[in-house]
Amino acid sequence: MNRSANFWNNKWRQSPITYTGRALRGSTERIVCDVKCFITPNDTILDEIIRDYRLQKSTHNDTAHAIQKFVVNFLDYVGDNDASECPEFWLFPFETLQSGVGDCEDGAILMASLMLKAGIPVHRVKVAAGYVQAAPTAPQGGHAYCVYLADRSYNNQDWVVMDWCYYEDSSIAPEDKPLARRGGYRGCYKDIWFTFNNEFSWNQTSLEIDARRISRSQADTSNESTSAIKLINPIATVMGKIKNKVKN
């Protein structure tokens, strides 16, 4: 069954999610950034990429598949510690494209931005962050990846994982990929912490993602990931600073 955008936008609880892994210019004070701002489909560079590499296809499934293949082939995985000397430094799509390297969330954000720019409806694209587990006896680690509401058989739609670096399955079309609700490829995708696109973010509570690591490669399975999520909302602090600056 094909559900409306209103259904999917309100199926899970919406909550603000902020990222504080960058600092203000010339300062060590961290910037508070709404995670929705990282997905930037209104970008001429993305337009050029879609046109030059013919990523926009006749169906949404084919478009999503072409974009997954492009990101897999283009982007080199480099962890944040190596690329930026920061354990969790998120890149905007234009930065990822111009550097050619990125961590898991950088590729996921780029993929989501390209999908939206290529005409896939917003309610069918999200970036997800959560646990992954390579095998039942393996430790869990944190990971970020793109999910897409694919057209399936019998006029149904369901969410599938569109990954580029953990267990990327770009050889499999979206209509044939394992379902996200069943753990995706080999059931490796576990509990989700939060999801977002450029319009909404979803979680049970407000979250702050700080500069410590929440996403990691397959080989990195330390327990630091959960400490990087704080159950607080720093937006009030920002608004307080602005209020103090503005003269009555």
C-alpha cells in the first residue's frame, strides 16, 4: 500500500536534533546546528552532478539506485579522526563532493541530498543513525546510513537501507533489497537512534550530538558511541544568548 507524505511524516514522533561538532569562527565555542540543515538539495553543484552523471532516471527506484552507485564509486571512506582531527565532524554535501572523502554520515547526507535534488519526494528519504552488528556474536557499533521508501511489488512501498560503506549492496535494486525493518542486509542494522531529512527529524526526545563519535566504521566497536548523544536540547541556550544580545 502506498501511504501519503502526511502518514510517513507523522508515523514517528518528531523532535529537534542538534549537532554541535563544529566551533564558531576564531573560537572554541561550539555551533548549534539543526541536523536538517545538513541535507541541502538546493545546490547547483548537486544539479551538475545529477546532469553530468545522468543520475535522474525514469523512476524513483532507478534514480535512488543510480545515486547509491555514484556515491559508492565516488567517495573514499576516511574516518573523521584522520580527515579532520575531530572524532565526529559532519560535512555538508558540497564539502564531501569537493574533498572526495568522508565518514559514513557524510556519504549518507550526500546520498539523501542527491535523491531529493533528483526529484524523489522528501517523505521517501531519510538519514538514519543507530546500531549495526556484523554477526550475532559480534559487538554492536554506531553507524549512519540513508534509508529510502522504495516501490515494491504489488503496488506496495517499504523502507530499504541505501548504504555506501558498511554493507553496501549497490548491485541490488531497491525493489529487491532486504527491508530495513528486518535489519537490511543480513539483518545487520539494529536499533535506530534517530532519523532526519531536510524537513523533519524523528526521535522520542530532543537530542544533542556532540563532537564525540556516534558513527564508526565496521572495524571500530568501542562503546564510546552512546556517550556522544545527550538527552538535552541546546536550542534554549542559543536563544538565551540571542535575547541577551538584542536590545529591548
